[in-house]
Amino acid sequence: MTDPVIADRSPIGVDVVAGRTYWWCTCGRSTRQPFCDGTHNPTQFKPLKYVAEQTGQVWFCACKHTATAPLCDGSHRGLAPEEE
Ligand code: FES
């Protein structure tokens, strides 16, 4: 399995609505980050379903290396520096 693309090195805050379903992009290739736009086809990645428990802002992972997907766990801070 290949690694996901790092879409961004900081999380993306989104105002979600309780009970609503969101599809988090796991591959990092979507142009609608942090959500899936179908670009993962034909990779092995599939979007991850997230149902908001409460209305309010949540921080979705954009580096795609979080261990608490789809939400940020701070893993972006441990990524190797970007190549210049
Ligand atoms: S575009 Fe990344 S999972 Fe769908």
C-alpha cells in the first residue's frame, strides 16, 4: 500500500452539523480537502465516513497520517520536512 499524499501540514477546521455524514479523503488527492471528490479512483484508497456527533467546529486531518482519523491528532508535527 502506498502512502497517502500530504494535502496540508495543518488541520482543516470545518463547522459540522450533528447527525450529518461527511466523507473524509484518505488519499490526500482530493481538491475539496478535507473531503473526498472521487480522485482516489483507481488507487487503493477509499473515503472514510464520519457522522458528526455534535454541531460545531471539528479539525479534520489534512496530512493524512493521523491515528484518530478523520480528526487531527497532531501527527503533522512529526512529518519529515518538505523537500525544497
Ligand atoms: S479523493 Fe481522497 S479518498 Fe476520495
